[in-house]
Amino acid sequence: MTQDNRRVLQNDRFLKVLRGEAVDRTPVWLMRQAGRYLPEYREVRAQAGNFMNLCMNPELACEVTMQPLRRYGFDAAILFSDILTIPDAMGLELRFAAGEGPVFDRPVQDAAAIKALKVPDVHSDLGYVIAAVEHIRAALGDSLPLIGFSGSPWTLAAYMVEGQGSKDFAKPRAMLHEDPTSGQMLIDKLTESVSEYLKAQIRAGADAAMIFDTWGGLLTSEQYLKYSLGSMQKIVDALKADPDTADTPVILFSKGCARHINAMADTGCAGLGLDWTVELGDIARQVGNRVALQGNLDPAILNAAPEVVRAEVQRIFASRPNDCRHIFNLGHGITPGVTPEAVGAAVEAVHEFGTYS
Amino acid sequence: MTQDNRRVLQNDRFLKVLRGEAVDRTPVWLMRQAGRYLPEYREVRAQAGNFMNLCMNPELACEVTMQPLRRYGFDAAILFSDILTIPDAMGLELRFAAGEGPVFDRPVQDAAAIKALKVPDVHSDLGYVIAAVEHIRAALGDSLPLIGFSGSPWTLAAYMVEGQGSKDFAKPRAMLHEDPTSGQMLIDKLTESVSEYLKAQIRAGADAAMIFDTWGGLLTSEQYLKYSLGSMQKIVDALKADPDTADTPVILFSKGCARHINAMADTGCAGLGLDWTVELGDIARQVGNRVALQGNLDPAILNAAPEVVRAEVQRIFASRPNDCRHIFNLGHGITPGVTPEAVGAAVEAVHEFGTYS
């Protein structure tokens, strides 16, 4: 959408902070706010049969996106989907094995397999995600902004080469050393795919785009800058170069990469996600108010008593400089075992302590 | 040992760098240099039946410690053992499930279990490790220094509460938030255990002690400083306070914690391990020559061709400041799938490019 037809929302705190405008209170949403900790989610999930069925059904994906908004005073909705939809659309056949997390039945194992990969056609291969965005946009009306998202090219490549989750992703890391030409080719195909995917989400109704680089922290500095941040930079540039998406803010989240925070802030993105291991105040002092900072409550604290959660939320607010452009969030997704009450305590504490005077 | 009876070694490059003395060439050893990538190791391992049997047999533990020294020009030996011997000695019953890594049959699940834990008696409960150190010391003679080691209190606590390996150790992280009193009690018992364990290893013949804090990087800054670095500080202090161990250098290795590098250097340790995600030169400029820096080749590069390995070793040397006290190593342990030739290429490159003019 262009400047002229930018959506007018009843609650635009989240977008205002991304644009560098003043707000009355720190906006809040939580990564994985739609999910297993909610009994109403578990019901819909059971109805869908499995996780991918849920992602692929636009009505059900819309329903679970809306569920947490009925319970909590969140300032943004986020598309319910998975970060691995693009590799699935490339033919790797994603499934979720019980207790094992994501598995690709056809992982990418050599240079020939990388050469053969096709950039998916968003509308035919990933149409179910775009339909979900349209459903959610309609359900939200003009109440709240909707965040679209994708995995980062490196993070997608890591799963595609490893074939499943891993604690160190040794195979894709070895591939970048052994055959950097194929590595770059894989990253380039994913960069184009992610750019087209996010543009389509924005055209369908997303007001912001977040790129999850879950595994950037496993790379050497040189590799991170080249393969992970380098590809995210190209995506930011591609969105800015298209009049339909030029004004849409992009948030980058590279977990475990705070040492590269200045390079990340220089990409022209609107916001940076912070994991729970860093101090918001330290990062804010490094990047100034060039970008918004989103984070960074330790998700593990949602297992503690409400007063412990409250105190930690308060501490985070006390630690930030006055000019910090801050979107409250966790430092990683909500874990399935927490209670809806703990999440409520966190959100209420943001409402209470996050006001600007 | 006191200053007077400090062991005189034929090759003391490793200890000299830890003491801040000049050397002709950068010393090198590699984490997990004794291990599955060596066919002779796999033979002994098969003979032992399982991994814990190998750790518990001082003759076999000595044999596998010596194996890589026969192949490569390493400047130090490291005790062959596991980081989880202390929790096993506390009664948690460590075993290694096929394809799953370490599992405790009796994990620590509540405050009562923490209260009931006893600090092990090193000589009765961990006598097999001390016997292995004595065997290795005898086998080494005065040729090379021997490194003893332990897991850090936080890292041991993480496995003890989780009950097994994990990518995020959600249970122990939640425990620190929910019940910090029990968390501190567990850390304190482990701090005492690790101190006594390392002292006994040094008395039995270890020339240096390394503390592996594999999971320090999962903690918030406040938690890291309190539970992980705080307990390692107490261990450094305890070794310094004992005349038998006061002169023995200690190396701390907190993976993924470079943001705390200055606090680590302030503990009075002799050296800091660096993982592969940071630039040696950047860290050297932050800590100056207060401590030795040990690292930090990406272990994933050992899957690449020898000339790629050589070039990366050369790049690391080129990046360090002239006054950097450097011990060459990997940024994490050797992975089982690499070839003995790749390891040889790395060691030869250190010999070639690591000379001081």
C-alpha cells in the first residue's frame, strides 16, 4: 500500500513506535501468543488433526490468531503459520514428528539438489498463507495491526540442509565452509522467495513484516554478515524498492547476535528483536533511537508467580533510556507449559508500567 | 603444588602463555582431541562396551588421552572424562542413551531433592577420575602439560534439573525464576563439589584446570553474573586460597557469553575460551593482555578441504593483535564425523603460521 492508502487503525501504537512516532504507552505483543498454552488453541488444533493442517486451513489459522486477542490487551496480531512453509513449498515435504519437531522428508543434501530448487510461486504454492492473511485482516477490521513473517534465508537453509531441528546445525554450517558457492546459491534462492512471500503477505493485509533468524547465532561473524544479515539486507531493500511495500516496517530478529546489533540497525529495518540474554538498556545505548527495539522478557519467567513476572517487567522498563523506541515482547516464543494467567500478568504489567509521562 | 615443586616440562608453551610469558610459537590443543573421529579411539571404546565404562576405567581413559598425542603435535593433553561425573557421583545415575546423549535416571525435580543432595567425596565417589589423572601423568612423564576439567556449576545444574540434554534447558531456567533460593543452594553445592574435584585433579597431576560452562549463554545477564560467573569466581578463589593449587592456571569457557568477557577476565582466571562465533581480534582488543585467549576455529571447518582449513587458521592469526596471549583451539569440540587428516591440517597450519618472530 502506498502512503495515501495506508490503513487507519484504532490502535496504532505498534506501528507508531516502528515509525518513530510518540505513543501514550509501550505496545505489547508476545511471540507465539497464539499457541499451546491456550486451551482454546488446543481444541482447534485437535480439530485440525495436526499442526500443518492447522497452518493450511485459512479459517482455522485465522481463528487461532484471534484467540489471544480476546483474552489480552495486545497491540498487534501476528499471522499464525510456521517458519518452514517456504521449504515445504519448494518440495521438501515438511512434517512434524511427534516429540521431534520439524522434519523434512526430502532434505537438501548436495549441490545438485540446490541447483534443482525452484523459487516457489507464492500464489499457487503458498496460497493458503496468503488466504490466512486475508481472513485475519477481515476479522481484525481496523482494530489492530497484523504482523506477517518469514524465517530468514539462513535459518530456512539450516533446516533444509540438516533435514530437521538440531542444537548446532553442523551439516549446514559445514556446507558453508565446504561449498560456499552452493551455500550462496541456496541463500539467494531463499532470499528471492522470502521477498516475494513477504510482499504477498503485505498486499494481502499485513501491516508489518518480521524475519525470524533463529539460528544466526550459530555462524561465525563473517558468515553471519555474509549469509544471514546480507540476505536480510537484500529483503529489506527489495521491500523498499516496491511501491506496494516500501512503507511497511520490517523487524529483524537474529537470536544470539547482539554483537552485530549495529550492523543490523544499519540495514534500514524499522525494528530489531532482542533475545532475553541481553539487557535492553545496553542495546538501546548502542543503537540509539535509529530503530525500535522489541523484547525481551525471558520466556522462562512465565513459569514463576505473577508478582515475580510483574517485578521483572518493571525492571525492564526501568532499565531503558527515555528515548528508547520500545515494543514489549518476550525474548523468544511462549513455551507450551505456561499458564494463561502468567501471560495475563505480563501483559497487565506492561499496561501498568509502560506508560509514557 | 607450590612454586618450588612446579613441574618442569619439556614442552611448556601452553603453561607459559597462561602465565604471560613469551613463547616461540602459539601452543595448540583441540577440545575433544581424544574422540570418535579417531579409529583407534573407536576400538578402545568398543572394548570398554560403553562411554561411561571408558571414563571409569583409568587405564583405558589414559590410553585414549594419549592417542591423539601420538598423531599430532599438540602442546597439551586433556584428561579424558565427561563433564557430568559430579552429578553422577551425587546419585543421579548418568547414562548415555543411544543417539540421545546424556540422561539422568534420577533428575533433580524439586527443592527437597536439592536439599538432599550431598557434595561427593572426591576420593571415594570420583576416585576413578583421580586415578585416570595419575595414570595419564605417569604416561606423559615430563613431556607435556595435562589439563584437568569440570563442568561449571550452572551447566551441571542445567543437566541435573532438565534430566538430559536440551536445546534451551527450559526447566532449570524456569527454576531460577520460580525458586531462586533452591537454585542458589544447588549452585552452591556444585561450587563446592567442583572446587574439591579440581583440587584433587591438580594434586594428582593436572597442570591446569578448565571449567566448561556450555550453557551460560542461555541465561539472562543478571543470572549469568550471579549463578554462572559468580560460582566460577568462587572456584577460582578457592583454588587460589589453597597452597597446593594456588599457582595452577584456570581457564573459563562460557559458550555464547562474549558480552560478559570483561567480567570473566576480572575473575583472576588465567585464560578464557572463545567460541567460534566471535572474532579473536575483537575480543583481544577488549580484554587486552590481562588473560590468555583460547580458541576459536569453527569446528565445522574440519569438514572442508585442507587448504580451506589452512587459510582459516592463517586468517585467525592475522586477526590477532601482536600482544595477544593466544592458545590455539577450536571454538567447540571436534565433531565425530571429521577425518584425522582434517585435524592434522589444522595442527600443521598452527605450527606453520603460529610462530612469533
